Amino acid sequence: MTDFSEDKIKDFKYWEVYAAQNQGYLGRCVIWCKREGAEDVEDATKEEWLEFLEIILELKGAVKKAFDADWFNYAFLGNVMRHLHCHLVPRYKSKREFNGFGFEDKLWGHNYKTDRSFETPKELRMAIKEEIRKNL
């Protein structure tokens, strides 16, 4: 199992927020339910959902402030990792530059698709994580 602890942005009572390891979409994050046994959205308690909504608002604002995202997609997939989590995927009308790297949302206006070949150097991922954390 991969250790994602170095990617953690913030800890909440019921959820944890991480910078996604693949930053093909600049500022992509994963919101992870802390509770063991929570696999699907229907497993979330009322308290978890209320906190989740607060996190979405806070995180969306931080990513927008950090990278000027134009839109956001949210995905509860669970195909690879069968545990309750949500991908927050910022979308961009135009190219963005951050830390000397260029990011281009080639599917703007369409469903996002993860480019598995996109390499995110650790130093870049840590800088993205810190930029989001700074704006939370």
C-alpha cells in the first residue's frame, strides 16, 4: 500500500485532505474519509457529510485562490481504492504556470481524464501542497 502521508494538506475530524500524486490537473486533491469500513457514499454519516460540505467550500476557495481555477469537478470513483473518498479536480480554461511548470487542461469543457503518463516530481507536488495549505 502506498504511503500518502507526505501529501497530507489538512486533517479534519472525519476526513483528511491530500494533494493527489498526479497533478496533471493543477491542485487536484483527494478528500479521504477517516472511518474504517466506509466504502461508498451511502456509508457516510450525517456528521461526515456536513463536515465534507464544509471541506469542499474551504478547499475549493483555497485552490481557486492558489491557482485561479475556473471550475471544479468532483468524483467518487472507488474503482482502484475501495474506500470512501472524493477527487476534487480543478479545471482551467487556459494554461497555468506554477513553480516553473506549465499545466494545460486540454479537455476543458469536457469530462476530465487522468493522464497517467503525467509525471509530477515530488518537489513540485510538495510546492502545490504547501500553496493550497497556505490558502486554507
